[in-house]
Amino acid sequence: MHSKFSNSRGYPTLRVVARLDNGHAGTASVPSGASTGRYEALELRDGDMARYGGKGVLKAVSHVNGIIRDRLMGMAACPQEPIDTALIVLDGTESKIKLGANAILGVSMAIARAAASAAGVPLYCYLGGVSATRLPVPMMNVINGGRHAQNSLDFQEFMIVPHGAPNFAEAVRYGAETFHALHELLHKAGHSTAVGDEGGFAPNLRTIEEACELIVEAIRKTGLQPGTDVALAFDPAASTFANDGKYVFAKSGDKTLSRDELLSLYNGLLDAYPIVSIEDGFAEDDWDGFRLQMAACGDRIQIVGDDLYVTNPRFIQKGIDSRATNAVLIKLNQIGTVTETMKAVQMCRDAGWGYVISHRSGETEDTFISDFAVAMGGGQIKAGSLSRSERLAKYNRLLEIERELGPAAVYESPFLTH
């Protein structure tokens, strides 16, 4: 059973309900990205400009209610892998072009939820087993730029990382107090406190350094220690400002940097600010840029590939072989099924790499990634800022999980070894 639904941008997405013959059911809603990697699995949109500007999902709806439903009727909901394999084979393309990754993922997640319900266990336990007790350290997006905001910042995400908190509930408090302190600082300086796609503020700041200074000041304003209690992280999303082998900072004044100059910029920021992670510091096809950054500072910080890997085991293996990064951003809708996503995570574990379970900029109130982050045990999640209900829903679910786990809950920094 399937219906249309709206994401945080007001565009249609998919909500899938999977019902088992024993009466148990699971529901899932599918997110959507803005700065998408070139090799991501296809999000199927109708292309009919007379409806939702071409972003309708009637084709994906028809696939779920038709060919997918017919194929899965009568199959066991557990284990997950045969379900996902059947979906992959039914589509028959590497990028889920025939049925759409949004249709396939909605079904995959909904069936996982239904199976967890039938087993009588929470989703994080169903997917991760009884050892799934580690709460993730959140990367909270507090200043938006790039394609996530109409402002003067070329970097897409400036994040705070409350990795020094004693537990997840306190991490949320650290983040919330810093977010509100930043709001006050921006307001007093006459900057806009409107928010971007992921709930972070979207002020017209002059430089990257100004954004960092404001965040560090906000951390101090709460009485917390920058770096020790709350660190910084970036997602420049460099593919969005890459042009013919150069990096063009068009939003902040048409400055053009070479690969080496951009690396030098990052190194200067690392020396000046308590940064623990940089994601997509170079374009998705600039493997040399990532390798140079890894060689220069991979022993100091976490270097994350997102557009570089698009949660695809083929690209992750290339990164492992070439030492391009030391961590991967994990997004379910980039690859299209729960099983394939879990295999991508396992590759990171085997390589000793970090991995960050991530939302998308066009989100829903679905909290699947919260349970998934606990199930995978990597200790990191990107779920957006401390505003907008579709972001807070993820944090609220993690607070529930921490309470359910009680004394067994673990919260520890993944950055102490970097």
C-alpha cells in the first residue's frame, strides 16, 4: 500500500505501508537531496511540468502499488536481504533507474519496520542486534550556505559537534544552548536569523572565518569549551562550487582557487578553529584533492566522502584502496535499500573507517535513520539543526532510545583517536 506525502520542501515524496499477514505493519517516508552526487541512485520524478513543477511521484507510486507489490506478495518479511535482493533484481539497473530508488527504498524500510514489529523488538535492535547500544554523536548544522540557503556563503554546512557531552541527552542540551546563543549573537549583529533547508541560520556573512568565529563565540557564551565540549565540522559540498578543475567562490565574491589553494584554506582553518571533521572538501571527481587532504591532515581530523562515494560499495572500495578519506557519509536513499546500506557500513568497519548516518535536506518526520544509526553503532549522525520538526524528530527519537536502553546506553566521542 502506498500514497503520496510531502517532504520538508513541500514537494511530493513517498510514504509506504507494508502489511504482513500476521497483522503487523510498518511505515516509511522517503527523503530527498538538494546537492546530490552524480552517481546516486535515481530518485524517480514524473517530469510533468503541469504538476508540482515536474517533481510529482505518480510513476513511483504506480511501481509500488503494481510491479513491486506483485513481486513481494507472499514473501517472508524476515530476513531483510531476500526482500532487498528481489527489489534489486526486479529493477535490474545499477542506479535503480527503472523503478526509482525512492520507490524501492520506501518499500525496503517499511518492510524492515514491519518485521521489527512482528519480532516484538525496536527497529534498532532488529537491525543491529542486542549489542546495538551506542548513541550517535550528532553533527548539528547551525549555519547553512551553498545550495541550502540564499545567502553569501559558499560552504554548505557549518556544524557543531557536542562530542564531549556525557550522554546523548546532554549532547542535545549542548547543541540547543549553542544554537540559541548563536541566534542571539546574529540578531545583535544585525544579521538575518532566518533558517535554511536543514534548520541552520542563513546569514549574509562576509567570510568563512566570520562564521567560525561566531560559532566559537556562541559555544563560549553557553559556558562550554570549544573543542573539548563542542567542536566544529564542515560540509563545504565542494562539487557545488567546482568548475573545470578550479573552485569558484561565486556567492562570496567570485574568488577562484586551485586545488592546492583550497587545501591551504582548509589547513589554515584547522589551525585556527577546533574542527574535527570535513566532508566533501573537494569535488566528487577530484580524487587527487581528497588524497592530498588525507595525506596532509588525515591523522588530525575525520575526512568524510559523500558525493565521492554516494553510499556505493564500488566507490567506497576505490576510496579504501587509494586512501582517499578515512570516513564515509551514509545515506540510505543514495543506494536504495537497507541491505545495500548495511553492506556499505560493513565495508567501513572492515577498513577501520568512520561512518556517519545522514539525513537529506528534503526530509520528512520519519525517524528511520535514528534507529539505523544506533543499529550500525558508528557513533555519528547528521540530522540537521535544532529547529524544524523534521530534524528534531530524529533527535527526539534518539532521546527515546537512550531512555529505553537505560544504563546500557553508550555515548562516546568518535574523534578522540583522530
